[in-house]
Amino acid sequence: MSEKEWPLYEVFIRSKSGLSHRHAGSIHAADDQMALDAARDTYTRRNEGVSIWVVRSSQIVASDPAETAAFFEPAEDKIYRHPTFYDMPDGVENL
Amino acid sequence: MYTQGLDQKDKPAGARQRAEAPEQAEAFQARVDAEEKIEAKDWMPEAYRRTLIRQISQHAHSEIIGMQPEGNWLTRAPTLKRKAILLAKIQDEAGHGLYLYSAAETLGVSRDQMVAELLSGKAKYSSIFNYPALTWADIGAIGWLVDGAAIMNQIPLCRCSYGPYSRAMIRICKEESFHQRQGFDILVALCNGTDKQKAMAQDALNRWWWPSLMMFGPSDKESKHSAQSMAWKIKRFSNDELRQKFIDVTVPQAEFLGLDMPDDELEFDESTGHYRHGEIDWQEFLDVLAGNGPCNRQRMAKRRKAHDDGAWVREAAYAYAEKHAAKDAA
């Protein structure tokens, strides 16, 4: 095919106000406005959203799955961050 | 994340292949066995990747070609309401194609590559769409039987081990239920209508029943991809199991409509709780698959023409985007 492929965009949708945007899928579009329109037609045909973000896939920086263990290792040994780490004396309330 | 190209951009396929050590394959299988989802950038065996690309892209192509038999009836739908419903359904099919293409793209194949393989005839699509929709009742039968069979196939795919495919299937299954119901609704109306209308519904069932059963693929004895796909948890049930489930739920629906199943050997087996059915004409299945169904050439010609006719739109959109990008940069 001699034509150039349209860039890929990732689509994030806020399903209702109060909730965060969540990844819904991706679409191809020639430009940002077209990406928004296509995302609306593709991912919100049944009122699934009140807000859409689109971002070029090439702009996303992602962690490397091969490095997952090492990358998240610093959080592994800090169980004292969790409230369940602490034994509260009997009789102490509201804590 | 649905981005392909994040981790594969700099690695040729050969590099991935070389890296395939037995420990990796074992660790992969262990994750699958533990019902963990595999995500786009995770390590996976090349054969798993290829199987998924083949399956997901064929599935996407089927959604796209599947718009044609129904599209023929848009201008001839009996009422404005039916027309609006059919239009919405066909738009959903396009949407399903797009969800699936993006899921396949996460595996490192480009959209254009997949489209090119469809247009060249290298890639297959579901053979059901090579049958013609001759009457309005066919639109009912397609929704009821073809979408019904598709749902039966697709519900287990929601639990597929590959995350992006599984998520696409969950979205699709939510929407398919509307498709099947609108089809059944058309047939209810026809079956409650005049004798002529009911005969039309019966005729549609006669023509669509057997091809719908073929949608589940060859019998387990003949199916060549099944065992490995089961081990990888891409597939959860065998072709024959799914076909049987479909028959078991569909026969009572036909009885409700007051239609006769076009299978003299169809019989409820008290001992198994399942319907026994007559022999499927696998030669017909193979013929349609080989390109000799009633509409294979017509479907492909129409798809190619639509693609060619749309070329100027794609070019214009690209030129517009480039012009504005240049202006914004200035």
C-alpha cells in the first residue's frame, strides 16, 4: 500500500463526572480533532462517556514489563506503609 | 495499553525468536495456567502471537464484511424504526471491527497490513457472510442465528488469556445481545403476520440454519488448531461443544416462533439432555471457505471498491492534518 498510515491514538474515557478517565482502546486518525470524533463514534455509542482524552500512542512512555520486578521492587519491603502492620493495644478506639 | 511498537520498534522478529528459551515458555504457560492475563508488551511465544494475530484479524475482517449482507437492506427496511435499528446495528459491526483491529495491532501487526491481507484475499473472514440476504426475513435470521452463534463463540473469548482481546470481546458481547434480540423481534413480527410473512420467516430459517451451525468450525475430529489454543486458554470450549450449546438454546426459540427446523434428524435425547442433529454438509463448508460460496466474489469486490473509493478521503485528511501541523509549528 502506497498510502501513509494514519497515526495511532489511545483513547481514555470518563464514564461520568466524579470518576477518572480510563483507557478504552485505540483508533487511527489523521489529526487530533478526527481522533476525538472517531473515539466518540467508536467507544461511546451507548452513552459510555462524558469526556474523552485522546493521545498519540507514540507519546506515551511506558514501563518495561521485562523490568517489572526490579522496577516495583522498592515498594516490596515496606509493609509498614500499611495500617495493618501495626498492632493496636486493646481498648484503644477510633484509631 | 493498546500501543504496539513500544517495545518492538527496535527489535526485529528474529531477535524475539532467538530469545525464546524453554524457561520463558514454561514461565509463560505457568502464567496462563494461573489464569493471569497476558498483556501486549509481555513476553509471549511467537506461535501464540501468530495464532492471536490470525484469529483476531480474521474476526475483525468478519465484522467488516458482515456489514454487507445487512447493508443491502437499509434502503428497503419495512419501517423507519426498523431502518434506524438496522443502521445502528451495522454501525456496531463497524465498531466491533475497529475494537478487534486495535487489539490485533497490540501484537505488532499494522492496520494497513491487515487490511491489505483482507483485500488481497490472503486473510479469511467468516464464511457465513458469503451467503446472500434474499428477503427481509433474512435480516431477522441473521440477527437471531448468525449473531446468536457468534455470541456463543464470543462469550468464552471474554476470558481469553490475552488481555486486549479479552477486553475487546467483553465490549462486543455487551453489544451483541441487542443484535440478536432485534433479529428475533423481526421474526416474531413476521411469524405473527400473514401466512406469506410466516412462510418468508420459515424460508429464511431453512437457508440460514445449516450455515449458522458451520460457523462453529469443523468438527473436533477435524479441527487442527484446537488443542494448542485450549492449552493457551485462547479457546475454552471445543467447536462441537459450542455448536451443541447453540442448538440446545435455539431449537426452543424456533418452537416459540412456530417454525420447523430444517433437519429431519433433529431429536431431543432424554438421556443426554441435548438435541441430536443431522450430518452437517462439510463439503459445502469447504467450498465456501475455498471461495466458491454464493457471494464470495461479490463481497470482496465490494470491499475493494469501497477501499479504493475512499482513498481520496484518506489522502485529503492526511494532507489537511499535515498542512495544519505545519501552520501550528510556524
